[in-house]
Amino acid sequence: MPDLFAAYDTDKFYDEMFAAPGRPRPHYQRLFDRFGKMEGISDLLDRQRTADQTFINRGVTFTVYSDNTGTEKIFPFDLIPRIIPAHEWAHLEAGLRQRMEALNLFLADIYGEQRIIQEGIVPREMVETSKNFRPELVGVPIARGLYVHINGTDLVRDQHGDYRVLEDNLRTPSGVSYVLEDRQVMKRVFPNLLRDYRVRPVETYTSDLLALLVHLAPAHVPDPTVVLLTPGVYNSAYFEHSFLARQMGIEIVEGSDLLVENDRVFMKTVAGPTPVHVIYRRINDDFIDPEVFNKESLLGVPGLMRAVRKGNVTLANAVGTGVADDKAVYAYVPRIIRYYLDQEPILPNVETYI
């Protein structure tokens, strides 16, 4: 066994790489052999330094204002990748699709007829006392009937190696830019590794995202304008905001760059106001429209929700989605899946008690 793993302890938990000490799982064997050809820990550390410097050179950072040593940090990068075999990925994909379909139906219901509440599947108090439930959205039509367009689901494995959902992130999930950048850095640090494993590409993510956002535009708009709404350069995820806007070829705007006239949204430009039809928002509900939510917000756009109600602009994700990722509602997601889809959950929750 390479010295690199000589002191590695696999007791008392499910290990991704090793089935037993010194015995890698079949899909990790090639990686194990590759690391075995390295010149000890010094080679690994050299590659880690190369990766870290690449992140610095590419400006891949996030902001930590509480750190006195500096606010800009590079994203932690593990040189040993998590390898997911194709059959496991197919299982995850099916489970995540099922979960998102059910949660979208749940949101459409609680902001509509509220059948799931009336039938006692989910307690009314659980929904209406959630700080993320937005009664202002009850009865408001949503583009394509979809509330959640971009989702970040946190997954863990249990002691048997089975995947479980730890939490859903349905409001303004972040992190995908680091996935895309990590892939580029891995190609540089281990040039042949991804090719040998025939890893599925992630490079089409931003073009797929743009196609989704265009699809969400009001039906009467043949050539919609899409923008990304950011809180600004001091937000901890601003790198991602600028990265995604640049990759999609759309404008990145702050609230002060937009205005609402006659229940329509416009972007201020040197050529005059330009209509906006889809907003990929990275601002939380509370701050997105001071006319409706936080009256003191300087980050949002006054009148934005009027334009949403009129169907003149689409927000991705929709306002009010946070009630479905509430930590208490999380415990009811298996029931939500059974209620709307008449199916057993493919991906179980972590055991939860309320």
C-alpha cells in the first residue's frame, strides 16, 4: 500500500475510497494505483500548491468578513476526488428529480388551493408560521407553474453507504461555479485522470442554465432579456454571480440598475431603459422589493413584485420557495412525495424527529 494511505483509518464510518484498510473499492482502484506512483507526500503537496495557486490566479474566491487575516479565501479543494459510478448517479438523478417534482407541486399547492393542508398531511401551523412562507404570493400565477428552477440538495451517506438527503436549498442556492472551476483545476493537476475515467462533462451547465432562464420568459416575448441580480461586490458569493453572468453572456445588475414603470421591469443603460423579462436573482426574499417586504432594503427593486403579479417578469427562483426547505417541513417531504406522486421516496431523509 502506498505510504500516502499507510496511516489512513477506515473504522466506524463508511469510506468512499476504501472497502477495508489497503483495499480500495473497485471504482477507486485506478485512482489508488495512480497515487501509488507518486513520489510520496511531497509530490501530493506540490500538486496541492499548484491547485491553490491556480485558484488564486483565476480569482476563484469567497468572502469571509469575520477572518482578521483577510477576507478573500480560496475555495477548499481536495485532490482526492469523490468518484460516483454511473449506476449510483442514475439512482441519485432519479431521486432528485422525484423530490423536485414533489416540492414544486407542494409550493404550487400551498400558494394555491392548499389541499395538502386541508387534508391534514402537513399541519397548517407548520406552513403558516414558517418565516419563509409568503402569504403575499397566495394566488399569484407563476411562470410555467414552476417555483424552483435551480436547486442545491445536500446529500450524505449513512453507515451502510446509502445516500440520504440532508437538506434542500430552494431559495438562492450557490456553489456551482466552484464545481465548474474545480473540474478545470483537476484537469491541470492530474491531466489524464478524467480522461481515463471517462467522467461526464459539466461544461454545458451555464448554457443549459441560460436555456432554462430563456424558457421561463413571459410567453409573449420572442427574444427575452435575462439578467442576474446580485446584492453587489461585497456579497460572499459575488465571484459566482460574476462568473455565471459572464459564462451565460448576460448582464449582472444590482437593484439600483433596475426600475419598474407601468408594472414592467427595465434595466438602465446609456442607450435608455431596456426591458427585462427574466431575473436570475441572488437576493433573498426579504430584500428583493421594499414595497412588499423589508421597507429599508436598498438591495432590491421597488415595484418588482407588481411586475411579477402581472406576469411581465419571471424570477428564478420564485419568491416564497423557502417554505419548502424549512427545517421542520423537511421532515414531511417523504409524505409530500407520497401525497403528490403516489410513490415511495427514492432518496430517504436523514432520520428526523420533531
